Amino acid sequence: MAQKTADPETVRLIYRLAAAPEEVQHTASAYWSMVSYGLTKYDVCGAIRAWIDADKPIMEDATREVDEHMGNAIYIIKPTVKGQNLYVKVGVYQEPETGEYLLIISAHGAF
């Protein structure tokens, strides 16, 4: 799958899910990347919402790096958080008991 701009409905869903950082999950890799930059999922969720508020594009792709998420749609933004340029990948997933949730797959420095 080549990168494309995420559709407006998906962007609205990501925005809504990022509004509840306490319910957002992250991979272990994303957690340690955020810690290394002194960031929390609250910081990343705020950056996601600010990115969308600024009407910047969210790109859609398929993950190829995280085995358990291989082939699933991921959404990419490149915000600046606390002075650090980041490359953030998130996915939207479904749990039978709790419904949809946002997963931060990676959040690392952008080069």
C-alpha cells in the first residue's frame, strides 16, 4: 500500500480517540521512545489533535515493522512536541469489550 492522505472520517475518529489519552495504548517501543524524549502519551495525543486542528495531512500506510500489526492501516504525522520533531505512527483498533482505541505504534525523532 502506497501512502495516501487519510480520509476525513478516519481523521475525525483519530481526533476523537486522541481526546482521551488515558484510554490510548502504546507499544513498548513507542513507550520507550517517548520516555527517551521526556514525553508521555498525553503529549503525543495533544500533538495529534493540534496537528489536525492546524489542518495538516495525516498520511495512511500499512505497517511493515511491527509483526502483530503487519499489514494493518497506520496513520502518520510529523509534529513538533516540546521542541522535538517527531515521526508518529498510530493505528485504530477494536476490542470487543471496550470498542475502538488508538494505539501509538511509534513516536521517535524525525530525521
